[in-house]
Amino acid sequence: MAGERVSEGEGVLAGQQESALAGAVEAVHSQLLPLRQGEFSEKIGKISVYVQSSAKARDAKSLSNFIRFAHLNLDAVLAAALEVLVWRLRQASKTDEQKKAMALQKTFDRLDSPAKAMLEHYRSSSDPLNKYLVAGPWGHEYLRKRRIDLEDYDRELCEMLECGETAAGRIVRSYASLNRSIDELQILARY
């Protein structure tokens, strides 16, 4: 009799977990739906598939892989959107980029809030390579490594670039919240 009660309790908990997970998947899909347009549609579709698959994962390893692939595809979409939005100096060599990136990193490492400094640097710099590094994929990766939430940075960046209503701008503005929502999926699936 006691064994049956534990089973019933476990069943209720499992049902609640599945319901919460389904809700989290639906929340991610509702965030992805308005972003599925133009050149980014296919990559956004891949994120959607991995998110849906994560909810059906049978074990922790599969779940972890689906979430990892969703994150990788989200990062790829962000990089593609940034390439569209931020002009990249084509004449710069990889060596030039690396040297400037290291110099910028040394500067921003000394600051408590590098995101504000990076936006100000973008506004005031006349060097197109500096602008590209600060606002492009390098700048985003740098802020992630510093564990700084990108939501405010991306919102202000899109305002500066006047691109908030473009497909690429919507992706950049949505990146941080989508990233958190995908993380939430993994947390819900573990419990």
C-alpha cells in the first residue's frame, strides 16, 4: 500500500514536470516565432527543433546535447545577425583584429561595467575595426565571458544602430532572453 502511494506521488510529480517542461518549450517557441523570417528562418527553425527534442529527451545526455545544439545554433544566428548589422572592415587582417581585440580586452578588463564603456567606445571611435570588434561577435563573446547580461547592451546597441525593427535587430534584441529561456528548459528537465 505504501509502495503504491509513492508511485502515485511520483506520477503526479512527473506529470507536473512534464507540464512545466511543455510550458517552457511553448514559451521558447513563442519567442522564436516572430524571428522566423528572411535569411534567419532556417537557423531559427533548427533552434526550434532542438528545443522541441529536448523536451522529449529520454536521458540526461540526450537532453544536454539538444540544449547544447540549441545554444550553438542560437549563437550562430546571433553572429549572422551581427555580421549584417555591424560593418566589418574587409581590409583588416586576422593579425590586426587579434592585436586590437587584445588591446580592447586589456582596457575593458580594468572596468567594473565594460558594457557601458564598450557602447561609449563604439559611439566615440572613428576606427571601423574597433567599432566592429566592440559591437560584433568579439564584443558579445567578451561580455559573455565576463558573465554580463547582454539584454541591455543589445537593446542600446540596436538603438544606436537604428536597427531594432529589422530581422537582424530583432534577433540581437531577443538573444539574451532566448538564451535564458533555453537554460530554463534544461533546469526544468533535470527536476
